[in-house]
Amino acid sequence: MTFEAAAAKAPAHEHRLAGVLLASAGAIAFSGKAIVVKLAYRYGVDAVTLIMYRMLFALPLFLCLAAWAGRGRARLTWADRRLLIGLGVTGYYLSSFLDFGGLEYINANLERLILYLNPTFVLTLSVLLFRAKVLRQQWLALAVSYVGVLVVFAHDLSVSGSHVALGSLLVLGSAFCYALYLVFSGQAVKRLGALRITGVATSIAATVCIGQFFILRPVSAMAVAHPVIWLSVLNATLCTFLPVVLVMLAVERVGATVVAQTGNIGPLSTVGLSILVLHEPLTLWLAIGTLLVLLGIWLLVRRPQPAAAGGR
């Protein structure tokens, strides 16, 4: 490869640094969602109402994103619309509803660790649905990640009781639903664009979340404590819309692999925020579990090294 070709392929140092900073900011902002939700629960609001307010404030932003990302592109076909409806309902509506429900029963640290098993679900679904090949390194990553979560889960179960199991199952279902979104959206990204898929699918999910509230709750249930409103605005903007945009901008600069590796800061930022804001204790079991999950994620996204020529 010539010097000119190498220079064209590799991003400039400043460009790469900007991408890493964007990815880091996106991971930290997204990890703050669990903290905001736990704070809102202190005011007696339930998951249905909290999700409604989150999506009510996020919907205008995602509608604008969908319109901006779709400019100059061909109109969506009926097949595209059916796909996006399925992605929105599964990947955003069900995922958010199960996640918020789980946070009623478990702490923010365990929730974040469980959600970071998402790459393992993506890998498993790729094997089952598309017969993808799995390397030994990837199986090892799966095992290490699950051991990390089980360490924290077993400790919390022994301390807090059986409701931890219910909350963990709900969040695990959330991770699985989002994995379905990632697997099935991957085939349409090149054709429709990542931002367009995100904008349209999330707008659909937001509409379902808002409609669900008015089906299950009376209009009077919209009367909540003022802090819940401001926390929902924060959740919709800083912890929902902003991370999506930051991560997509980072992918454009440094690629998905580097962004995935940078995203490992997410569990650590959740641990720090939960200690500083929620005053959740930092236990030895949490530290061990977090390190194991991070190690598993690193093994999963690390590119295997090719065997050296003439090796043993």
C-alpha cells in the first residue's frame, strides 16, 4: 500500500480524536438514562407514565431527524414501512418498556451490566438466523460476560430478594428486543441509512408509547410532580436523542469497531453516576462483575490477530 493510499484510508489524528470523544460522550450520555429513571421513580410515577413523557418530549426531535435524514432519498416502500414498524415496536417500544419496568426492581448498576450483554444476543441471533460462524474468542467473550453479570446478580439476589430476579428478567428481555432491532436493521442500513432508520423507527415507537398511556391510564394520570417533567425532558434529550446523534457522528469518523470499544466506558460511567447521584454502594462483587463484563465486551470487539507466517 502506498503512503498516499494509507493516508487516505486512515483518518487524521484530529479526526480520530474527535470520533473517540464523540463516542465517549454518547456512551456516557446514554448510560445516564438509568440514573434519571431511578430518580424519577422516587416521585411515585410508574413505568407507563414515565415512558410516555420520555417519548412525548423525544418525538419532535426524532421526527426532525427522520425528515432531515430522508431528504433527497427515495420514498419509503410499503415493505420498508412494515420493516420500520417492526423495528420501532420491537427495538424501541418493547425494549424501553421492559427496561423501565426492570428498573423498578433492580439498581442502575445491574441494569447497565445486563444491557451490555446485548452484543452476545446479536451474535447468538446471527448464528441462529443467518448461520454466522463464531470464533472461539467470541464464545469465550460470551462466557466471561455472563459470568460477570451472574456475579452481581447472585449477590443482589441474596441481599435484596426475589424481586431482583424479576427485574433482571425484564431488563434481559429489553436487551434481547434491542438485539432483534440491530440484527434486522443491519440489512436495511445501507439502503435506507442509519439515521433515517433511527428517526423513523423511534418516531413509531414514541407514538406507540404515548398511545399506550392513554389506553391504560386516564388523562388525569398525566398530573405528576414537576421534577418528573424535568427529568423526562433530560431523559428525552440528553439520554435518548443526543447519544444517537453522537454515536452516528462517531461511526462516520472512526468506524463501528472503535465506537464499540469506546462504548465500554458505559458501565463504568453508570457505576460512577450511581454512586455520586443515587448513592448506591460500590461493592467488591459489583467491581468484579463490571470488570468481567468489560473484559467480555473487549474480547468480543477485539479483532483476532492473524497467525504469523512460519509460526509453530
